[in-house]
Amino acid sequence: MNYSIFFILLIGHFLGDFYFQTDGIARNKNGCKSKLIKHCLLYTLAMLIMILPVFSINLLICSLIISLIHFVVDLIKSNMKNREKNEVGIYLVDQVIHILVILGFSIFISQNIDLFYISSIRNLFDLFKVDDLMVLSVILSLLIINKPASITIKIVLAKYGSFTKEEKEGVPNTGALIGELERFIILLMLTQGQYAAIGFILTAKSIARYKKIVDEIRFSEYYLLGTFLSTLIVIITYLLVFSPFFS
């Protein structure tokens, strides 16, 4: 399989499904077909943007079919969410299906096309002495550990309740930013082999909530679950997406 094709399509997926999707679309697409169609059009746009540097008719057809399947899967998910209460399971299965579809098409199309980047992109690779897989793996890793990771953690933790409405202290909306910075720093430490520093980062984060962690058992469990999920996502991303192409 050509991993460059797989990573290009995956980047398109994460851009379209997370970064190009506004909060309003995410909240309303399950009950509003116009919002769902708008989401899928933006998803298609993200896929098309990603294939422009390596444009080919086969890749264009592949991207359009993936986008159509994405619409069908999201439509099914929308109907299921109206009946089922297992939001975590539906979300995870939805993402697994999307990724497996992209994997399947990547394997199929790898047998039919060779990637040829436009000259400006090739010149940049030559200038910095990097190959496309290294660049794509960095971009994909950074995309995964930010908004997709934040949304995944939020959906999983929602099953166990939320403290955002109960908390009066602290600056609003800083929790998500702290989590994103934490994951970025952990990934950076992993790339440098500074594993001991990761413990220092997690300890520093805990100091700010020390009193609440000690005084409230429910909050401490909620906090630990979120921290472990966040760290796990970074480690898995590093092992599967980043590390194999920098060895």
C-alpha cells in the first residue's frame, strides 16, 4: 500500500470531519438534513484540497466516492443517535468505519496510480531534504492530537458527567487549550526520547487542581480518566503515525 495516499486521504478526513465542521453543524446535523449535507460538502471540499498537489482522475473519483460513503454513514448514524443512547459507541464505530473505508480505497488505488507532486511541492521536499511521508506523518499527527482528540475525550467523559457547569473558578475555555498544549508537549517529548519529562508535565498539570482532586473523589476520577485518555491518544498516534516514518 502507498502510505502517502492513505495519509493524504486521512488528513482530508480529519480536516473535513473535525476542523471544517463548525459547532453549529456538529450539534444540528443529526436532526437536520440540510446541516448534514452542508457538513458533507465541506468534507468533500477538504478531500479535494488535499489531493490537489497530487491530482489525478483516479484519486478524484476515489475522493468523491469516499465523501459519498461518508454521507451515507453519517445519515445512518444520525438515525441511530435518535434511537440509541450509546453516544460513545456510535461515535467510535462511526470513526472506525470512515477510517476503514479510507484504508480500503487506499489499498485499491495504490495499485492503479503513482503519486507525482507538483513541482513547487517537490522543490520544497528537496530543499529541506525530507520525503513526503515524513511531512504527511507530522501533519496528520498534529491534526489528530488537537481537535479530534479533544472531541473524543469530551464525548467519552460526557458519559460520566460534566463539571463545566458546576465550576465557578478558572478562566472559561482554557481546559481544552491546556489539553491541546499538554498533548503537543508530550508528543514533542516522545520524539526526543525524553520520557521522564512526560511525568513532570502531568504533575505540573495536576498541581493546579490539587485541592479539588484531593477533596472530591468524583472529580479526581473524572480528571484522571481525561488525563489518561489524552496521554493514550498521543502515545498511539506517535507509535502508529509518527514514529514508523522517522526511524
